[in-house]
Amino acid sequence: MSRTPLLFGPPALCFALITWQVVAGGPLVSLDERLSGSLVHPSRFSELLADLGSVQVAVPVLALALLLVALRNRATGLDRWWLPPAAAAVLMALVPAVIVPLKELVSRPGPPVMGPGTGFYPSGHTATAVVAYGAATLLLLPLLRTAGARGALLCVCAALNAGVALGLVRRGYHWPLDVVASWCLCAVLLSSLWLLVSRSTRRSSARTPSPRTGPS
């Protein structure tokens, strides 16, 4: 049975539910605002955490990972070595193309500390962090040989994204639902990249001749 519906369905449904609640001013919005009021405590540390989701920080990290993966894939003779890095770069470029129209469409005001203005839903910093660090992780995972190294990379990715989310909410830059919605939306985007990377890796493995020659 295909796992594709499980990859795309739940996060897409969750994003649609949250968006509906935000637009309609449903019960989740009231809960979100109360939660934000108890969490907001601006500090320099929360600003630094939020900055991990900025384009100036996250995108260069992704660019470095793409360069390393491209060089490694080419050196090992991987068929269509350029495809996974190119797909991740395109995915990163799609983030503002998806997020900005949604911000304009929903026009959600920000937390009180942000003053007047709209365009806070979904969180652009969260989306940038999830796609940049997530795509870098997905492309680097096949290059790591041990389970410990792969687990450490996943933990770093999770810690970075959790830090960005905490910083944004704690500083008062975004409501919690702004962040959760971006997580759901970007889970759909990263699932597409994961499918492409996994299929590319399987094709490469199938075409790689065995180093063993002669009779067994």
C-alpha cells in the first residue's frame, strides 16, 4: 500500500483546519490567544532563537548542505546527481511564493506586542526554518553511514526548529497557531522532497554493480 496519503493527508488536513479556525475566529483562536498571553516574555535570547529562522541564517546553511551533497553525489557517480540538491533549492524558493499570498489572504493581526498590522499567518520564519533545515537534513541523511550519526542529525534539525518556534512565540512575534500551521504546511512540502530523494537513492542502488566478481 502506498504511504503517500499518510505523508500528505494528515498535515494538509491539519493546516486546513487551523486556517479555517483562524479565518472564522473559531474556538481554537481564543485558546491560541490565551496560550500566547501566558507564554510571551520578550528577551534577547528569544530574539536570537527566532533569528535562526531568518533567511540570512537558515538559507546559507541549506546552501552549504546542497553544495556538499552535490559534490559528494557527483564524486560517487550518482545518476542525476544534481536532482536532489536542485529540488531542495526549488522548494526553498517556493516558500515565499506560498507563504506571502497566504499572509495576504488571511490577514491575521499579530500578538499585542507587535502593534497594529496584519499578515502574521502563517509564520514565514517558521516555514523558512523547517524547509531549510529539514531539506538539508533529508539530503544529508543518505550520506551518513551510522544510525548514531543519522540520529544526531535529526536531533539537531528538531532542536533548531523547536528553538525557532519557541523564540517566535516567546518573543511575541507570532501566535502559536501561526507556527503550528507553518509546520503542517511545510511537512507537505518536505514530504515531496523526501519522496524524490528516496526514489533517487533506490534507483542509484539498483544500478550500482556489486563489487563482488566471479563465483560466490
